[in-house]
Amino acid sequence: MSKLSPSLKALINAPFARPGPTAASSRIADVYRNIARDAARHNVGAQPWITFSAAATMTLNAPDALAALWRVATEAPTSHPPVAAAELIREVGLKCIGFNGIPRTINVLGSFRSTGLPADVADKLSTTPTRTITPENLASTKERGLGLWRSVYAGVDQKLLDKLAESHPDLPVHILSSHYGPLFTDPPNHGADGLANVGRALTSLVGIACLRSQTGVGPQVVSHVFGLRKAITDGTWLPQTATESEKESVKGVEWLATNEGSEWLLQSIDSIVGALGGSNFAGAAGDAAAKSKL
């Protein structure tokens, strides 16, 4: 196979194309600490604020900032266990695929595992996959996905599927079968080998954080803000059989679903975006490209 020409390599790596990851600003750790302090003041637990902070950071393609988030999450007063914090962050990163696409998750989680974590923590991360589709679990996976869809979009769920199908007949098929079923819902016994569970409410926080950080997708931000509220309404955010650990994992989510709580949530996400230089999903790359001289 022939090599890439120097001019082609220069074009691929042109500065306006932003080919590399987003650098972590010197103040990003303080931004995370401020969010943690505010969360405690509003009686919001560690897992919700770590979840939306990780999702925003993943969206902005900032692996060094993700490592800073992990360090802040393990500090006092949060003091989230180091391995548990890492598992939560990378589970959030996996679910970001459904909102951001695969490449950012591959790059950021790869860097997080290889250089962002101490070796003694990285070595303790789970290595057992749980989302393999088999003939035996296919039906239940599709059922989980449809159940989540109906919860998030209650009242307009079928109407929205019909509308999506008008755009492309496989669009709702892909959304349900590739994202809502196998990705956004946690498989049975998902956490048995150490993987983190990011359930119904925290998944809504992932969606809100990713979409807000992207910019340009306001209607979807609205949908998932309502989706968080619907989790409270239908009770799927906290099953009646929830353990104390499960209750702790969604501490403060009811407040986050209120007008005041949602405003704080969006402002917290905005503070991360601002500290990392703004959204790089829909920047001015096209304008810069037109002016570039390679």
C-alpha cells in the first residue's frame, strides 16, 4: 500500500481541523471541585455530578481533563473509591457513544486507561464484557430498549418513532436496537464483575450533558431534560426494591429534575465547556478551512 503524501498528511493534521484531543486547562480541576461543592450544598450525591461531568468532558474530547475529574472525584469531601470512580467514568464514556459517536469514546477512554489512571487502579478494572448479543438475550435486550424509549418519550413515544421512520426507515430500528437496548440500559448482572451501573436517571444525565456540550441540538436537550423528569414520574429512576447503594447512586436526582436543579445542571455543564475552550462539535472549522493556506 502506498504511503500518504506529505501534502495529504499536512491536510489531515492541519490546525484548523483540530486533529488532536482538547488540552486540559489549568483551572479545570477547580471547576470540578466547584461543581462537587455545589452538589454537596444541594444534597446531590457523588455519582450524579461525576456522571454529567464525565459526559461533558468526553464530549469535548479531553482525556487529560477526564483524568483530572477522576482525581477530584477521589478527593475529600467526595472521596469516591478510586476503582469505583474509574469504573463509573468509563461506563459513562461507553454510553456517550449513543450521543457523540464512537471515535471520541475510543480515544478518550483509551488515554484514560493507559495514562490517566495509576497502574494499581487500572489493573483492577473489570475485563468481563456484558453486552454481547446472543440468540438467548436478543428479545430481552430489545424489550429493555423499547421500555427505556417509552419512559424517556412517554406520551409521544410512538409518534416520534413514526416521525423518525419518515426520515429513514432504519433510523428508529438503529436507535432502539443499537443504542437504547444494548447500550443505554444495563444488562442483567452488569455490575457483578465490577462494572459500574449507570441506570435510568444517570443515563438521562449523560444525554443532557453530551447534548448541551455539543451545542446546536437544543431540541434534543429539551427532550432529555423532560426525559429525566419522566424517570421521576414513572418511578423507573429508583425501583421500589432499590438497595441502599442504589439509592445513594441517584441521591439528588429528584432535585436535578426540577426547574432550579436543571438550571444548575446546565450551568455546571457550561462551566466545564467554558473551561475547556468551548464546544468543538460545531466550531468554525469550515471558515478556517476556507482561509487556510497549505
